[in-house]
Amino acid sequence: MISSMFPDTLLSAVPEDRPDDSPPPPVLEIATGPENDVEDAANPNTTDVDHLIRGLQSTVDDPRLARKFLISLRTMSIHHPNRLGIAEAGGIHAIVVCMRRFKRESAVAKQGCAALQNLVCADKNEQRSVEEGALDAIVRAMMNHSRSPGTQEHGAAALRNLTAGSLANRTAVAEAGGIEALVKAMKVHPRNVDVQDKCCAALANVCNKHRANRVAIGEAGSVPYVVQALRMHGYRSKSVAEKGVRCLLNLSHTARNVEIMKCEEGIEGLVLGVAHRHGGKCKEWALKIFLKM
């Protein structure tokens, strides 16, 4: 079976893994939003950042209006120059305050996470976001609204983007409880392909070239859920296949995690099977995992 998918010459040509040859994080993901969300935006055609931020700050007791302003900021922040302008005008802080004010409103949590998902996709905003409380707001939203698939999807995507290029942010995510939030999301929403996709990507980034986080993610019980995501979605979704296999590869740099993986029945055939289905870099990563099993 395996030899038919991967010839012996290819298997023998794959070098043994070095401790830190983890694949680099993929391109960041932007929350564009479904049409009904964009149509719900407050002043959808405005380009006045200050107006939107003042409007958001004024929604002291109206979560529905707050949601509209968050959608507007989310939509505006699709474009890179706007991300910097929103942050410089105090937008990140305003979003965090709004999410705290309406912490029981899942619609606010979802749109707040989506707006932050976009805003952190600018190098200058990464550290500022953490300093202004965005990381804590994202994790709290995910934990408080564990049954909201939209909050989990955008929260996980925001954590993924925050940890794509910053080792310090990977440490900060772990300290804020982000690992537990991601594992819980995968547990609660096994059939939601978008949640599984974003969580696999986030976990892969959080443990990228970070030994302590690899250990923590393994101990948090993530491996069975990543394997489950591959079983349920990996053959149909190339994105889940690539992100799930990449996550397992990053985790496999710790011997304990390899032992945990070996306890998953049929994992070798599963990983090689989804890799064979989609090919490309997924196939290369799967071979590296296979040689460790």
C-alpha cells in the first residue's frame, strides 16, 4: 500500500529530520466575511477611520450597533494600508474594550475576533496588538463562546496570524491559555471544516520552532483531535490536509509527541493517504512523519 503511493527510491531519498526543520508558516489569512455580514456594516461606504472608532466607542449599551461597527472595521482592514491607519487611530484598543464590554455577546465576539484577525496581519501591529490586550481578548472570547463556530474560526485564525512570524507571540499565546482554547475548539466542533482548518494552522504556528510549546500542545491532548480532523476532512479538503500534516510534523520534533502519535490507530496510513491524495508539500511532510513512526 505505502510502496505503491511512495516508491522506495523516494522514501530512501528523504533525509532524516533535523530538530528544527519545521516548514515555514503559510500566507496569512484575511477575514473577508460573507455578504450578509458586509451588508450589515455600519456606514459600509465610509473611509473615515476616526468616525468608525468613535462610533464603536459610543456603543455603551447596544451590542447590535457595536457588531455593525466591528463589521465595518473588519471590512476596511481587508486592505493593508487601512490596518495601519486603524491601529494608529486607536482601533485595536477600541475593539478590545468593546469585546470586554459585551463579553456575553457571541456576535460581538465573532466580529471582534475577525477584525483583529485582519489587523494583526501587519508587522507593525503584531506587538501593538499584544500590548493593547488583543491576545487576551481573543482567548477569552474563544473560551466564553465555545459553542460559536464563527468565534472559534476567527479566533483561531487571529492566533494563527499573530504567531506566524513572532516567537515571542508564540510564547504569549501559550501563557494566555491559547493552546487550551484551540484544543477545546477542535473538540467541540469536529464536523466544522473551517474551525478544524484554522485550529490546525494555529497549533502548527504556535509550536513552530518552539520546544516548550510542542510539549505543551502534546500534553494538552491535541494529537487525537488533529488526527480526527485529518480523518474527517483531510481527504476532501487540501487545506485541512496540509495544515493537519504540518501540525503533526512540527509536533513530531519532540520524542514524547511521536510516542503519542503512535498510539493513534492507523495514523501512518492516514497521513500518507491524505498526502498521496493531494501531493505537493503535504507529501514531503508526510514522509518525514512516517520515517519517525
